[in-house]
Amino acid sequence: MSKKKTPFCHSGQNTAALLPLAQPVLTKVVREREEEPSAPEEESEGLGALVGEDLDLLRRIADIADLYAQHEVFARYHRRQAHNTRIRQLWDLKAFATFCLEAGARATGVSLQTDVATFTQALFLEVSTWRFVSAGLIQLFLNWMERQGYAIDTMNVRLSTLKRYCRLAADAGVLSQEELYRISRVQGYRHKEGRHIDRQRPITRRGAKKAEPNPLTEEQVAWLKHCHDPNTPQGRRARVILCLLLDLGLRVGELVALQVKDVQLNRGLLRFYREKVDREQTHRLSADCLQALRAYLPDVAGERYLFPGYKGRHISTRLVEYLLKDLGDQLGIDHLSPHDCRHYWATYHASRQRNLAQLQQAGGWNSPAMALRYYVASEIANEGLLP
């Protein structure tokens, strides 16, 4: 693949990119028809000849439409996906691109001209790029990830992403139905199988993401909410962040996207949008949240976002992650994360036998199965069985 090749955009710019290609062809076809000398009426073969010429023109127009639809298949799919889903898929495809380039260099002894970034972009945007993908290549990719020490869940998610793009490529006619069937037969790992694999491989996890969340005690939670300097804007902001994470169980993406108008301080309410479930919710603020917000809101008067960043945007999730990691280091907790705060919130309420439907709604889950996990984890298995 040449570096000079420009991949198609996945937004509405697709139309602008394709029309210059299709229009000259279509114009040429029409002009050819117009320039053909018309046969005398008596020499004409009648309606059959005219229908035949029109059908030929329509077939050529249909070929152009097929070309456009082939390039548009990824764009249509991307428009239906959430922003975070597209970002995750880009990371999945980057890992696949990295593997392909490494495998190609080892198998042929020649390095491909393209780089990982260009190859990833082509996989994400150009359906024709998937012409080379096969079931065997995807199986080798799974084996490569296993040797690299990627988590089982990560491997399964990446396999799912590849299968999705292969189905789209088959719909566009780039992959055959036979190859798509073989790809569909490539299996991921069940949870129990993953444990067996982890016991046998020397590297069981890659990256900073933890296999299990860090449990927090109530004493640690109290310290996390009140250890900040109330005399500085940074300290006041940090306290609000920790109170919202620990008392409301917000996801970090939901936290950083909060706007000042979402806070109804006089009513003690917080209304915000949960992108993961595409739903707006209103939450009652805890006493600690109210106290922290009263001290902090004057700092962001006139701002759009509750936690403003640069150039009118909000702070990044990475900044919150760094804050939690630093606080965790002070407590002796390895890689304390925003999700640990959400895990504490859910476990705290599940252990007190809160209503499952209420916990599901407050946590922003579409399925009760997610909330039920915290009930199961907090239960004592032999409760009531001992004398």
C-alpha cells in the first residue's frame, strides 16, 4: 500500500470525494449517447433497440452507484456509532495493523512501505483495504495477542471489531461470502478458557489496566473527599471531582462533560447526559457534593463546562486519571482509577441491599445484569447456613 494513497473520509465529505470520480464517467456516457447519429425512423429497430440502449446506460450508471455504495459502507456504519465506540475501534484496528506489518516483515523479509498510522486509517476508512484479510490471518492475530500478554477481554473485543468490519466488507463485495463464513468460525475465549491460558503464558496482562478494581474502605473514601486544599482553585476542583465520582458513581466521561447549567444548587440536583445509554438523568446531590460545589462554583462563573480546560473545552479524562493515580499513591493503592470510585459506589449500595432496579437506573446501565454483579460480589455465600 502506497503512502500517497489518500483514504476516504468517514463523514459527509465522502460525497464530495466520490462525486468528482463518478461525474466525469456519467457525463461521458450521456454525451456518447447524445453524439450518436440518430437512425432514420424507417431504419430503426423499434422499441427493442431503444430499450436495449437505455438498459446499457442504466447498467453503467448502476456500476457507478455500486462504486459509491462500496466506499460509503463504512461511513454509514460510523455515523451510527457513538464517538467512544469509534475511538475504541481505531485502537483495535491499530493493534491489527501493527500485527500485520510485523507479520509481513517476518514472512517476506521485506518491510512494507506504509506505517502503522496510515494502515490503521485505511482499515478504518477504506473498505477495499479489507480485501487481503482472511480467517487464517485473524487466527494468527489472536495467537499474537496471546503471546503479547493482552487481556482475554481485550482479545475478544478486538476479534469482535474485526468480524464487524469483515461483515461490512462482505456486504460491499470486497470479501467473498465463503471467506466471511470462515472468519465467522474463528472463536474467541470463554472466561474459563482465559484463566487456563493465563496460567500457561509468562505475560498475562499488558498495559496499566487492572484485572480487578481496587476495593476502597470508608476511611479511604473520606480521606479522598477531604484531603484537598480548600484555599486553592485546584483543591476545590479536586474535591468536587472526588465527591461526584464517589457519591454519585459517575463515569469519568460523564464527569468531564458536565456543564455549569447542569447543577441546580438551590434544589440540590444534578441533571446530565449519559452518552453510553443515550439518556438524560437527574440525580440528587449528597451533602458532601453540595458543600464542595458551593465552594467551587464561583471559580467557574461564566464558564460553560463545570471543569473547563483549554480553548473553551472541558478537561480531559486523562487529567482525572492522573489525579486519582496521584491520590492512590499517597494511600498506597496501585493505579487508583475513576472506575475504582464507581465500583466503590455500586458495591456500597449493593451491600446494603438497595433495590436492584433503582441501582440499575442510578448507575446508568441498560441491563440489570451489570448491577447484579455487584450484588453477587457483596454477598456472603453461606449467609444463614451456620448455626
